[in-house]
Amino acid sequence: MPLYDYECVKCAHVFEVFHKLSDEGTDYPCPKCGAAKSRKLVSQFKTDAWSKFLDTMERKVNPHKFK
């Protein structure tokens, strides 16, 4: 299940929630103040694909480093 960031509309507390894509649109209560309304924030997508690509290229260019 993905991790999503939410912000309380009452106190602006930011918190994380694990939920399924099918649970989209559900209001999650704020763990700090208990308010029922929250809004989903845009989160960064994290990947290590670029690092793997650079490592692969380094191995091709300088194979002697990886013996």
C-alpha cells in the first residue's frame, strides 16, 4: 500500500496515512487535533532508477574499478 501525506484543514498538521488506491477520497481524522477533515498533499515520487543507471554506465566506462 502506498504512503500518502495529508494536511488537517483545521490546524495544518501534516501526517502520513497508508491506504489502498480504492480508499481514495476518504477523509482521515487529524491525529493531533481530531478534526475530521483533511486534504491530500502532493508527494514526491522516490526512485533509485537514476542511481542504478549511473552505476551501470560507470561499470561500462571504467570496468577496472569494479574488479
